[in-house]
Amino acid sequence: MKSILKNFKLFFEKSFYFWQLTKILFSLIFSFAIYSEGNSRPLYIAIIITLIFVTFIISMLYSLLKSNGVILKFVYSYTCIISVLFGFLLSYILITETKGIWYKNLGFQIVPIWFILFGIREWIMRSAT
């Protein structure tokens, strides 16, 4: 088990800049999603979605700009939990919403896996600080 975590940590350390760019990309994607979501849902759902994703964006940007601090562990934890849950939710939606032909969208599972790996990276970074 220790060797698997060591290999994960080595992988994430070697791809440091990729994950920093991922934070910026996810921040932009979720910003556009919040903007377009405002008019398509009832107000209370839009407010809940906006609060969750704005907090997610702020936590990603905070962890991008700060290198140490007490709040950083909480930020890494929040980012980890939200991105892993969002990755599993996205994977579930891609599989179940295809009306029996889920195997055609199997190639799109790379995006949920990307979110889940991002969450694992944030957890490892949380453990390292």
C-alpha cells in the first residue's frame, strides 16, 4: 500500500504544472457553468449550485496562489471531496443517461477520471502539508 501511495505521489509531483493548469481550466469551466446555469433552473437550486461551485473555484484558486497555511488543509480537503464526488456523479450520469447504450459514451469517461485523479492529488497534497 505504501508503494502505491509513493507511486501516486511521484506521479503527481512530476506532473505538477499539468495539475496547476487543471485548476485554472476547472475554474474557467465552472465559472462558465455557473453563468449559464443561472437562468435555466429554479432560483433556490441555482443559488445552491452557485454556492458550491463558487466555493470550489475559490478553494482551487487559493490553493494555486498560497503555498502554506492553516486554511490550506481545509481548502485541499474541500477541493478533494467536491472533485471526487463530482467525478463520480459525472460518471454515473454518463453511464445512466444514455438509455441502454452506455458503452457508446465509455470514451467520455476520461473527464470523470480526470476529476477523480484531481481529487486524489489534492488529498495527497493535503497530507503532505
